[in-house]
Amino acid sequence: MRMKCRGRTPGRPVKKTGRPVKKTAHPVKKTGRPVRAVFTKQAKDMFKNPIALLPFVIFPAVALIMTVLVAKGSDEIDDNMFVTMMAGIFAGFGLLQSAAAIISEDIEHKSLRYLVMAGVKPHEYLLGTGGFLFVAATVVSVIFGFIGGFSGVELLKFLTIMVTGVAASIVLGLTVGMLSKNQQAAAAMSMPAAVIIGFTPMIAGFNETVEKFAGVLYTQQINVIVNDFSAPLAKPLLVIAANIAVFAVLFGVAYKKKGLRG
């Protein structure tokens, strides 16, 4: 007895149905999704990290207290002296340490390694992490502006120089954090960097040689504008933009080298 074969009959050509063959494609990852995911993650982690959160609270609080209790009651002190001082220190000193603390926490907890293995690119991680810090720092800059009572062109110049300076400080802080093994190492590395970046403009006010060197630093450009709103804005913005470009390149190199080891 012959068995019927359900497959094609041997020797007969296979008929082409004309139907398109469905190809299994890999899902296309949208650029915005990793950025939003990292942004949300950092927003949640920020409130669990006191080292990163403290500068966003302490500097505007000190500016407010010193302005109300000291500057407003003295004829010898400018009303906005403590506002411009604390704003400059926040942008150049405190924010750098916050950014380094956040990224070093990701390295210590192996979160960075998982993100790299998930295909998160350097610019996506930078935009996600730096984006959250930038939004938070911009809010603090607005608070500084209100404490100082700035308005009109003065407020516009103040916020413009602050947000660009904040961006430079964030990228530099993230780069320092990327080069650290853990949060303790990040604190040890970011402290001298923050001191040099944050306090060099103050020393430059008393030393011409230091002032020439400080001209290439973004913090010096912040110091120039917040202390003299009549100063031209174009040159400081160009210097700060150059700082951001250099820091971004260094961050990209550090991310690729440290990511899978983090």
C-alpha cells in the first residue's frame, strides 16, 4: 500500500505563490527613548543622592540669607554681591561636583555598564543625564535672578550666561565622574578640579597673570558678565561654547573606554 506524501511531489517544480516573504527585522530604536529613559532615571536617583542634591539647595539659600540679612542692610555692600558670588560658585564649583557624583554612582552600581550593553550611545547618555541637571540648574539660575531682583536686559544676560556656563560645568563634571571608579574617587577628583575652575576667577581679580590664564575658562566668562552687565556677551559665549565642545569630546572618549568596564 502506498502512503500519500503531504509534501511536494518529487520531481515536480515548486510553484511560486508571488507572496512577499516576510523578513524579521530588528526593532528600530528611536533616539528619544534612551534619552527619556536616562532622564527619568536620573530624576529619581537625584533625590536619593544628597551629595548631588545639596548644591541645588545650599547656594541659593545662602544667597538669599546673606542678601536679606547683610547686603540689604549695608550701604557699603552692593545688594547683588552675594547673589552673583553664589551663582558663580554654584555654576563652577557645586554643579561640577554634583554631575561627577551622579555619574560615579552609575559606575559604582554597574548601571552604566547595563546602559552601554543596551545600546545607549554616548550622546544619548550625555543628553539624558546632563539634560536633567541642566533643567534643575536652570530653575536654580532663575531663583538667583529673582533673589537679585534682575529684570529686563540684566535678567536676560544673567540667565543666558548662567545656562551656558551651567552646560559647560555639567559636561566637565560628567567627564570627571566617568574617569572615576566610585563616588569616593569622584569626590577626590572633582574637588581640585572644582577649586581650580570655581575659584580661579576670584584670584584673577587680584593678579593680572592669573587673569590672562583664566580668560580661557568658562567660569571667568561667567564672572565677567554677572559682575558687569554692560560687558559684551558675544566673546564670553564663544569661549564657553569652546569649553563645552572640548569637554564633550573628552566625555565621548571616556564613555567608550569606561562604559563596559563600569
